[in-house]
Amino acid sequence: MGSLHARVIAQSPRARLARVVEPRADVGREIAQRYGAEWVPDLTDLSAVDAVVVAAPTEYHRDLAEQVLAADRPLLIEKPVCGNLAETEEVVALAEKRGLPLLCGLLERFNPAVLTALALACDPVHVTVTRHSPYAPRIRTGVAWDLLVHDVDLAIQLFGGATPSAVRGTLGHFHPDSEPGAEDVAEAVLTFGDRALAHVSASRIGQRKIRTLAIGEVDRLIEADLIRKHVTIYRHVSLDAATPDGRGYRQQSIMEVPELLSNQEPLAAQLDHFLDILAGRLDADAERQRILPAHRAVASVIDGNRP
């Protein structure tokens, strides 16, 4: 992810990639040279930069975030902010105390299919989000923090950013190569008051990638394929219709395919969003507040499944 962020920043007309921080000299120098930046092995001096993107393994997030915020630099940090809720709350509180912009890299918020589906939704009552992937040994975190947090966040955004009134979930541990305690499947049901609920499913033992979002309203269904970036609207119609053979039919579905609101690469759209926060076009306080509801819901699923 670090190299992808470096590319997007270097290509942006609104930003300049000043520095690549990477302890592995061969990796850091190669990326820095590719995009015309300086390479340094650590974060000891941030005087020459205006803001920082942290895209490191989750276990390093807290220390790196604290270094960046202590230097009074705005921060875009990959998800999750930290590997547990307590540390995440500490980082958010530190950013708030110092009055610094903090954005979590919940990238699916900027997926064109998601942006389109959320804009189309009027009164969602039942949301289903599925994120299944083949096994990736390099991911040491369980799927709750690695995958489920994305879609819990999408469900929360669909229901106006409100904290769920109830969270129920279960975890599955199946793969022999997974780290002890790192779950391979996570399922969660989020309730929003007495009129809406969401079911979110994450798995890293699937045999193909699935990224789907289904927004159910009383009179229509909005489906989004987040990989193909495609949105379809379905409406069920009941009617009587005569056919030549006299059999007739009583039901049909009307299907619409709306145009996407944007075709921008999600990582570039996320960078623009971060730059808008830095420029004061978006409310930095509101953006910080959008971080914790999804992290708290995922932590609730994990805590509810401890032995």
C-alpha cells in the first residue's frame, strides 16, 4: 500500500511526494527514485513535510501515528487505525487534542460504485455487504480488522453515520497457517434502532474475490459490485397480464443501470478528500468523528467472541 500511496501522491497535481520513509534501504530507495522523492529510514525529522501518510503493518500504527501527531503533522493512516480499540481511541484523542486532521484509509468509501449506491439510497432498511477473498499468508491480522471494518463502516455510513444500537457477531478460525487467535471468517449483524439492520460478512478462505453491497429498501433493491464497479437497481412489480396462450403472469422485475457518479481511482479520490480537509474545505473535526463508530463495532464483535 505504501508504494501505491507514493504513486498517487506523485501523480497528483495538488501535492508533491517529498519523502519516502522505509527502514529497508533497497525498497525505500527504489520507490523514492521512481517518484522523484527523498528516501529516509525513519520518521525522526518531519520539518520539511506538510502531512504524512502511514501505510505500514498494523502493529506499527500506534507508534508511527504518535510520532506524526507529536510533530503536529496531519495524518492519513491506513485501516485500522490501530490493532485494538483502546489504541485507536488514544490516537484519535491525541489528534483531537492537538487540533490535527486525521483520516483513516477506509478506501471503499471512495469506490465509484459505493459513491453511486449511497447517493441513490433513500430509505435503506436492510443492508448486506460481502467481502470474501482467497487466503493471503502475508496478512497477519484477523479478518475482522483487515476486512470486516471496511464494510461495517459502509453500513454505518448508509445509516447516516450513527453508531449501531446493537452489534452481534461470530468468528471462525479454520486455516492451519493463520496466526494463533487470528480469525479467518467474521460475520456481524448491526442493528440501527428498530427499523434497520445490516449483515456484514468477511472471509479470507474464499476461492474467489467477492465484493458486493446490497441496499434493500421497502420498494427497491440497489446492488453494487465493488470489483467491477457496477450498480443495478431492481424494482418488483405485481400485475396481471394476459398472454396468447392464456396463462398470463402476475409478477415482473424492472432493472435499471445508472451511470456512476465518478470514475476516479479510489486511492486518488481519498487523497483529494484528505487534501480538501487540509485546505479547510471539509470539517476536520467531523472527519475524525467518523473513524470510531466502525472501529467500536468491530471491537464489539471481537470482544463478544473471546473465550
